[in-house]
Amino acid sequence: ATLILLLAFGVGFRDQTVLNMRGMGDQLAIMFPGQTTQAFEGYGVGRPIRFREADAWMLKQQIPAIDIVLPEYMQNLQITYGEKRRNSSVGGVYPEYQGVRNMYEQPGGRWLNVDDIEDQRRVIFLGNRLAQNLFEDEDPIGKKVFMQDTPFIVIGVLAEKIQNSSYSQQDQDRAFIPATTFSTMM
């Protein structure tokens, strides 16, 4: 009986861990810029390495095994609605980010689309806990929030998901805007 219980516990633990990791995304590799660890051709140790969006597209072109590359701009910003203010990790992303990172919207809202990218729209998709903190029981869809004194219209709120892994903040506490809009703001 003890052996069966331990096996059941192990299988349950494995299944829950897989489910939690899928909240972040399947078959996902995330790369961050860093800094140099060795001097090179007159440049010192500790020089910052910065990624450009063109670097991401080059990776896709040079490595056939990569199915999709999604650059993400990221910065911690204050989001304001009325008198309520929340600091959040804001991601500037592309529409494909939704499927890769399992970012599905609650009914009545939507995710970012190609028109948002092309037109550099000031629209925002909120994590469900961030939306709750800003709006409480009020429906956020169509409402105006501010980031750096710039207005954004809320187009969607994240459906609740299980996620035990993140690289800046849990998705439920984050906000997402079109990458093209982000790049013009920062």
C-alpha cells in the first residue's frame, strides 16, 4: 500500500509540475541580454550586451530548427486608473505571443492583433490580478488607463491560468501592449 501511495504521489507531482510549466509556454527558450565576462579587443569586462529586434529576426533566419522568434520589450512601469496606481512589468509583444505563452483572454475581451501592431495602437491587455487591483468589480474592457501620462484602452484581461514560473513577474500581474507602440514610447 505504501509503494502504491508513493507512486501515485510521484505521478501526481509530475503531472502538476508539467501543468504549471505549461502556463509559461511549451517548448520555449528565453534569452536575456547580459554583460561580457572577458575583455575583448580593448573592451573591458562587464560591458552590457544589448539585443536589438533585428538580432531576433536574424536568429530565426540562421537557425532552421527555430519555429518562431518573438522579441519582447520589457520595462517596469506604473499603470494608473483613477486614483489607483500599480507598478507592473509591461511587455511590448507581437500577436503570436498569445499562443506561445498561453495568454488567453476572458470573455468579452481580446488579445493584441496585427492591426494593433501596424497602427501602433495604444491598447493594453491586463493580467487578471492586475485588472482586479485596478478595477475591483468594474469591467475594465474599453476603459482608459495611463502609463507615463499616455492613455491606453483596455482590450482584454487574462483568463486565469496556472503558472509557477516567470521571468519578471507572474503573467496575472503583468500588462502587454503592441511591440511597435512600446518601441516608440521608450
